Amino acid sequence: MNTHNLSGRLWSVLILFGLVGQIAWSVENMYFNLFIYNTIAKNTSSVTLMVQLSGIVATFTTLIAGILTDKAGNRRYFISIGYLLWGLLTLSFAFISKENTSIWFGLSEDSQIINLTIAIVITLDCIMTAFGSTANDAAFNAFVTDNTENARSLAEGVLSAMPLVAMLIVAGGFGMIVNALGYPGLFVAVGTMMSVSGIIGIWLIKDNPNLKKQNTNFFSDISYGFKFSVMEQNKRLYLYFVAMGIYGIASQVYMPYLIIYMQEYLKFDAIQYSIVLAGVILGASIITILLGKQFDGKNKDKLLIYFSLLYILGMLSLYIMSKTIDLNLKTQVMWTTGITSLILITGFVQVLALLGAQIRDNTPTENTGKLQGIRMIFFVLIPMYIGPMIGETINERTNLTYIDPVNGATAHVPAPEIFLAGTLFCLLIFFPLSFLFRGKQS
């Protein structure tokens, strides 16, 4: 019997909403931070606050929305309407600027305009994240688990490539949109694409016929994943959650500042960092496809250990390169940054894919929605709160600063030490992985 038989309609849903969702998150992770830094205020503290609040909103939204999709016995409308509204909120960022804030609120003092504009961006980002988490993190993730039981490794392999494809599209194609049309052009393009996808989803998405309404107590459902008895019954799942949390914190130490670091520390212009990122992501995508065919039936816990080591090596090599290379040799810097970043991104994606597959495989199907919020605590809330806080502290204490020519404020440059801190923190991942590996061997 062919156990990898997914319908054409289902593949269309997985590819369309998997890719569009990852493009949306990539734009938020890569360009919203740069948008604040380049157009509003050149300080990383605003970036840190936005990432932290976004993580909190994403987690609690997913916790509630995942339960609601279970109770409604419906993922379809949560995905479709969620993507539609997610896109409209993204598009609205095209109208945010210091000039518009000054006009709308009748302000003339620079500090007031900057602070209010940052507050508007962060507030809208949190609202946008709520719709995105409902549509993607809660409903779409549960939909994938519902519908891919007989082909989960195949579907997960395709979905694990989506962040890379999305990053390639965002770094390359959308990077050119920013250069040509500015950030408003980027937000209009991405928001329109997301909303159109939501409209298509109303007709394209079909829920699993086995998905039924659950007439359970809402507050009991919220507390479900926090019960000791549930943790005891699903020890492996929660160890994977812990590993995901450690991996996520290590990544969020540097990830929110990555493009700002390339721009301010390595002195890359938009074309140069777009070329480096596009080359790295394309290379990592090819490696992912080639390696993915070799993973089926292999010991994924052992592979997690190998690729965690590769990820650690990538972060460490990028730190060493940054501290030792002559930054005036621009071509050499671009090549060296590309090679070290390729090691880092390959490890980053493989660890993410392997952890994602193991979490999905160990999630009890009858409680998929209830556990999406718990997954988000370790996948988003903890990493996006702790990681940027560590990164921001490092940026402030290394005293790499310059005076912003626009407003005369002191601006912090992301320091290479953020990669060293990520390296050291990621070493902790071997504690849960060792328990998982030994438990499977016994």
C-alpha cells in the first residue's frame, strides 16, 4: 500500500499556505526590524521590545485559537479568514511613517513623533501577529497534523523547506521591492498576497472528515497541556519542547539583529546583504533537499545531535570571522560571510525540521489543538522573550555605537558577540537530546 498518497488538493493547501505563511513570518522577522531601525529610530531596544511582545501575543493567541478550532471542529475558516485579515493588517504598515504620525496627531517635536510611531508599529504588529498565529500557528499546524498521518515525513520534509524558500523570496525578490518602492511597496505586496491566499482558501481547504466538534470545558482545555499527568504520559514530546526552547533562545539572541548587523557592522548595502542572504538560502535549500531524501527511516534523535553540532559550529565560525577579517576587503567579507552563514543556516533549518517532525509525531492526535499553545510557549514565547533580551544586553555592553545623523541619538550596532552567546546557549540542547537518545536506545 502506498502510504505517501496525498491528494492534489491537499498538496495545494500545504504548499500555498505553508509558503505564504512563512513568507509573512520572514518579512516580519527580517524587514519589520529593519523598517523600525532604518526609518524610525536607529536603536535596537525598540526591535527587542517588538520581538518580545510579538512572542507573548503569538503564544497566548495560539493557546486559545488552537482550542477554539478543536471546539468548532473546523480549521478551514480559521485559516482562510485569518490569512485574509493577517494580510490586511500587514498592508496597513504601508501607511506608517514619522511624517504621517506628525500629520495625524499634530506633533512637531522629534522625540514625541518617534516614540508614538514606534508605539503604533508595535501595537499593529501585535494585532497582526494575533491573526497570523490564529491562522498559521494554531489552525494550519493542526490542519497539517489532521491530514498527513500516512505521509507525515514526506509532508514535513516539504514544509521544512518552506522557511528557506520564503527567506530566499524575501531576501531576493522582496529586497528588490524595498530598493525600488521602499517599505510601503513591500507591505502592500506581501499583504495583498496573504489576503488573496485567504480568499482562495475558502474554496480550496477541506477539513478532515474525522474532525468533530469537541464539547469540552474551555478552561480545562487551556490547562490540559500544563497538567503533570499529561507531561508524564508524553515525556518525549515535552523533552522535544525543551530542546526547541533552547534552540529557539540561541537563535533569537542574534536573529532579530542579523540584517542590521550586516548593514552596520559589516557595512553591507542592501544589494550586498541581499546577494549574501540569497546565496546562503539557495545553497541551504539545495542541501536540505539532498539530505531530506536520506533521512527517511533514520534515527532522527542521532541526526538532531549531529545537526545541533553543525549549527553551533556555524554560529561560532561567524563570530570568529567577524572578529578576525579585514572589513575593508568587501569581496572577501561577502564570500566569508556567505560560507560561514551557509553552515549556520543549514544547521538552523535541519534542527528546526527535525524537531518539528518529532514534535508532530509525538503529539496525540485527539488533542492536537490543545497542544499548539504549549508548542508555542517553547517555540516562540520563551525564545522571543529571553533571546532578544540577551542580544540587546550584549549590544549595549559592547559599546559599538555611532551618532544617528537624523536625530543625533546614540545608536547601538549589533556586535559579533551575539553569535558567541548563541553558540554557548545552544550547548544546553544536548541535555534533553541525551535523554531522548538514551530513552530510545533502551
